[in-house]
Amino acid sequence: MAIAEYNNLTIIRQTKGRIPILPFVEIKNAILGTSYELSLVFPTLQRAEALHIEWKKKPDPVNILSFPLDDDVGEIIITLQQARREARQYGRSYHNHLIFLFIHGCLHLKGMTHGVKMEQRERLLYKRFAQS
């Protein structure tokens, strides 16, 4: 397990390998603010499947879950293996799909729900943070 801490963002990788170097802090601050305390967890595939069953009653690995824990505290869970599989479906690179998923999760923590307004905000933020 690897843990990295940055300005009110803790990144925990429970899988093997490295934590992707992406603008997580900048995205978090742009959406949630600098004082928001966020944990970003990259679980194992087995843990991701268990979480998806527990929270969504679905038997496959979850791509992302967002949990608001308090007004200024939350947790986002992203399954790296699932994100890698999905990236091609959405015509994105693996890293850009991780950026999109993180934006999506942060917007949920901000209180947004699926719909046109959230999709517009996702597109704007994705355009700003996606890597070329």
C-alpha cells in the first residue's frame, strides 16, 4: 500500500504499482476548495467488487464511488483496473479517464447529481485539466 499526502488530499493506493501523477490537488481545490479534506483511494479489484455489491448491489467492480463524510470531508474511490478498461470505450487515454472520473466524484461531493448541469461542468473542468 502506498500513501501520499498533499494539502488536504490523501491518496491511498491499495493495489500494486505507482500512484498516477495527475493534477488531483488542483482539481480538488478547483471544485471543493482548499480547506476540503479529501481521501482518494485506489482499491484492489476484489475490494472494488465488494464495494459495488455493498453500495450499488452490482456484482462487477465499481469505477468510482464518492462518499461525503461531513460538510468539508469526503472520500472518493476509483478502481484503476476498471478505469483502464473504460478509457478506450470513451475515447480517452487512461490518465485522462482518471482525471474525468476524479472530476465526476468531486462534483458529486459538491452536491451535484447526474444531469445536464453536471455534464456541462464536467466538460468545462475536463477541458481545463485533461492532458494532451
